[in-house]
Amino acid sequence: MPQIVRKILYALLGLICTGLGIIGIWLPGLPTTVFVLIALWAFSKSSKRLYRWFTRIPLLKLAIRESHRFQREGTLAPRVKFISQGSAWLSFAIVTALTQNMVLALILALVALSCSVFMYIVPSSQPTGATTHSDE
């Protein structure tokens, strides 16, 4: 595949994930941080200009900060894990309780499950200034 086509596809993926990440701020069930991670990755493969633009979106400041931590350390703050999983499962519970739409409930259950699996796999960051002790 030609390099220019690849860059365009990465840019499109980044833009789609940016939109989903912004929607996820207000719509329970959509995990903002995951979409921010994908957008950062896609923009880093497509365009430095788009990457810089994305990292300056004020609305996504906290998610971008956590995403940069993930890129640097491969970890997420326990608070981020708790909020993302709690939001996903709460959304599932509310939709299931208030609607009879089993398709939507199933989709939200899959999103919540994938969020939980992702958060389980990714290590938690240590609090700043934390030290580890060994029994020697």
C-alpha cells in the first residue's frame, strides 16, 4: 500500500477516534481514554500537524495526559481504570433497566466487558512518591 494512502487512513482513523472520544465525555458507555490512545497512535503515524492539533484540544486535556502516561510507562492511574469501568458498567445497567432494547444492551455489555479486559491487562501506575519495600 502506498505511503500516502496509509497516512490518509491513519488520519481518518485518528479523526474518527477523536470524535468518539469527545462524544464519550458526555455519553456514558464510550470510553474516552481508549479512543484518545488510538487517536494519538494514528496521528503519530499520519501527521505531526494533526498530532499537535489533537494534543491541544482543551476538552480532552485529562484524557490526553493519561494517554501520554500510557505511552511513556504503559500504565494507567487506578482512578482512570475505576472511572472508565464504572461508567461502562453503569451505562449497561441503566440501559438494560430503562429499555427493552436487547441489541443495545448487548452492545453496551460488550463495550463494558472489553473495557474491563483492557483495564485488567494494563498495569496500574504507582502513586507519585510511592516506594516499594521488599522483605529481605
